[in-house]
Amino acid sequence: MKIKMSNKAKKQFNRLNEPELSRIAEAIEKLKFEPPEGDIIKLTDEINKYRMRTGDYRIIYEKKTDDIILIQRIGRRGQAYKE
């Protein structure tokens, strides 16, 4: 499984402080498993879009193909869903 990040997600990831950065990086690695591990829910009214909960943070991602995942946004729970 290959994981890619949008430019927006890269900026959000790089702004995190060390404890959150490590925790989010570990959570992203769990997306490589089949099926992905973690607190994951499919977003309603969206095709192939999911959210992964990691503490107060949410990772919004989309399954592009069977072997590519695109992380679109990373943020605190209230901010992650806003575009």
C-alpha cells in the first residue's frame, strides 16, 4: 500500500509539534495494513473518503485505488472537516 499526501496535508503535518507528529506518523503507517487499523469511519455522502481518529486529531483520506491512499487533511477534530 502506497500513501501519498496532498500539499495541504504536508503543511498541516509539518506544523505539528513533536508528540502529535509522532502519534500521527504512527497512525498513518497503520493505513498500510489490509484492512487498515485504527478508529476509521467512512464519511457519509462521500465515495472512498474516510476519517481516522487519533486523539484530538483527524486524518481525512481517500482510497484512490486498491494500493494508493491520498491523505487530504490533518487537523484537530473541529478543523479537519472544513475545506
